[in-house]
Amino acid sequence: MRARLLLAALGACVLPALAAETPQWPPPEDVQQRMRELQQVIIARDSTPAQRDAARQELAGFLKSPAGRVKGATPDEKTARAPRAAIDPHPPILMPDVPTAPRPPVAASEVARVEVTQPPRPILIPIPGAAGRVAIDPRTGELLRETPMGYVDPKTGQVHPR
């Protein structure tokens, strides 16, 4: 336990001594004056964005330790971005679809057929005042009379069951 405390205390004293150069703070008067000038360039309304960026980079160099100046930019520092439009550009105009060649006619064997196996039921139309009910045959459009076993076509006598 004591050995650990002794090593921790020794490490706390030795590490600062191992630093290559200790930063001098506050910096000399001429450096402080240059830092104020750079700050004024950054906040000035009439300075251009390029001048502001150059002033920021130079000021960052003054604020770094001597070892940090040698290493260059850190990952936290702002990297230069490519210029970009203020609005997103309009998407490209697509070419219209080219019509395809007409297809050859389909053979009769490939065409679907529908076969009616049961005739459709007659449609009932109530007529007020008529004796019985009247229906219309959907195939022929003829009027059919109601009977107890279904509907009868008066012209042909054919019976349509209910």
C-alpha cells in the first residue's frame, strides 16, 4: 500500500520534469499584442472570410504549446470545406421513356375465353298497378310474366325458373 502511494507521488513529480518545454504564460508583450490584433481581425465586420480563417489559424498557433506547434492541426480543429451552393441544385432532368416496339398480335390459342354454363337470372322490375310482377330477360331484353313456377316469356312460352 505504501509502495503504491510512493510510486504515485514520485510519478506526479517526475512527469512534469520530463516535459520537453514548459509553456511560458503569460506570453511576451509582443506576442500578446499580435494576439489582440488577430482577435480584432476575427471580429471586424469588414474582414473577409479568408482573412478571418487565416487569423484563426495564426491565433491557434500562438495558443498551442511549442510541442503542439510542431505537430500541426489536431482532430478538433476545423478543416477547410469545399465551397457549396447556398441552395441544393435542381436534380437532373431525366429522359422520357422511349416507346417500345409494338408487340405482334396474340394467337387465338393464347386468348382467354369465358364460357357461360348457366343463363343469367331475369331482372325484376316492379310496376305499380300491374297484375303480378314483371321481369326483364337480360339476354334478349324481353318482358317476362311471373308465374308460380318462374317467369314465362309470352312470345315464345319459354319458362325461366326462379
